[in-house]
Amino acid sequence: MRSVRTKSPPLATKAVKPALRGLTRPQLHELHYLMLLNRAFDDRISALYRQGKISGGAFGSRGQEACSVGSAYALEEHDVVGPMIRNSGVILTRGLPIRKFFANYLGRATSPTGGRDGNTHLGDLSLGIVAPISHLSSLIPVLAGVALTFKLRGEKRVAITWIGDGGSSVGDFHEGLNLASVMKLPFVLVLENNQYAYSTPTSMQCAASKFSDKAAGYGIRGVTVDGNDVLAVHHAVKDAANRARSGDGPTLIEAVTMRMKGHAEHDDAGYVPTALLAEWAKRDPIERFRRLLRSRRLLTEEEDRATEDRVAREIEKAVMEALSDPFPDGPTALDGVYAERSEDRGPA
């Protein structure tokens, strides 16, 4: 197979000091914990898939943890998120219990979908999570609609969703972003430029030097950040959310990162040059953040080890509990799928 080298937009050159100063030591530790949790969760999903315990698709976000965790952590509790297939870190950061997340992949009755989905298509409106839609970019007009609701109600809330680089070529990207732009909605779109749209490299699907350049076509602000720097992502989303809350309209944020595995667990990513993966492995977001915290004396070796042990315990406990949860009863399979006929209305 012919190897195609992807082109990577220039990374943001702003220092991370402003964001570092804006976060307390406990908050920095929480970011570290959440990224470790994100990776450990995805790794266990991969293992469960290979053990035949997951019958649906299994998607991972190895190498992109900073995008999900950094962006979700920048939001306020009453904001609304629309995560996509590679945003398990968003769902975990918003507070969905790990056991319930595993239960959804495992098709258990205790999951947010009641066992009707063996994937990431779950939502929890009590946590401000809108369930993902399989068709990429479809959540952009949905979350733009959520943002429109906030504007009409005069609420200082923000709606945010994520998309990959390939999803920016889909019609919903244009329609949703154009609506958000024209109506100056409190909306933020994070475009995760992870170098591949399934097996198609960015160099073969977009001629723009940066995906954030697309923002100019809608008259909105476009920003490109280092998607493997959790503080840079956090700072960019925090700033965009504050602008949106103040009535300054939407922002398109391009987070330059790398998908370190295939599109899903069934894809071995043999089309990705090994040299490219090796290059991006040096920019691993978790290791970079760990080195930064250690260099600033904000994380000791003991604290680091304790966090890793905590994550391992929580993952193991959640998996064991989810595996022991019951499957849904067969007769309830259609509950919540079709509208229930009211007895007083008579036959349809």
C-alpha cells in the first residue's frame, strides 16, 4: 500500500503559562487524573472488545485525551455538550459514573440506554450530555439548536460539540456553523484534526493550510491550538466559551492532534506510516503534561503513582460491577423506542 504523508497545520506558539497560572494545583491534578482515566477506560474497552464481550463498535481516543478533557474541563456545570465517538474523556469529565459507561458498551440494563446500545451513543441530560449521532457532523446543527434555545431564553450558557477533520467536509458542518454564525449563537465547535478521516489523510481531503481557516467563510473566529497540550486546549475553549457567553458568537477551534490507533478497534491502521506514529508518540499528551507538572514541582512521584493506582482501582471495580449487571429483559426491548398509545385515544 502506498504511504501518504499527512500535512500538519502549524501548531499554536503561545506559551501555556497563562493557563497554568489560572488553574490551582488541585485542578491541575484533576486534569492529570481525568486524562489517565480517559486512557485507561479506552484501553479496557479495547480489551473487552477483543474478549468478545462487546458486540458493537469500539472506538478509542489514544493520543487525543487532551482534546476531550481539556475542552470539557473548561466548561461550566450548566453548559451542554454533544460528544462524538472519540470523546469518552468528555463524558467522564462531565461526571457520568464509569460503571454506567462500561455498562452501555456491554449492553446492560443499568446503562443510560437501558442496554439498547453497545457503543458510545448515550446521553444524560442531568449532566448536560446530548447523545451522539452516528453520522458525523450531525450534532453540529443539534447543538446549534441548543445554543439558540439559550439565546432565546437569555441564559448565559454555552453549547459545544466536537468533530474530526473529515467531518468538516459534510453538509451538516456548513449548515450548523452557518446558522450559529448568522444568529451569533453561544456555540463552540472543536475540530479535532487527528490527521486521518478513517483512512484518508488530511492532505487528500482538504486544501486549506489550517482547518481553522474555514471559520472565515462564516465570519466567525477561528483558532488553531496544539491539541496534545491540555492547557492550551483548556485555555482556548475557556476563552471561546467566555466570548460566547458575552454575546460575541461562536468560535471554531482546531485542535491539532493524532489518532494513535485505527478508526475503531476493527481497524489496524496499516495505512498510517509507522514513522508518523513514532513522531507523534513523542508528543503524547499525558506524558507531556506529566513532565510539565514535574518540572514545575506541581506533581511528586508519589502523587503520580497514587493517581495511577486510583485510576486502576476505579476501572477494575467499574468493569467488574458492569459485567455483573443484568441484561435487559426481552419483552422490554421496544420500551422507549415507539410512542405509547394512550388508552383514552382509542385505536390509531
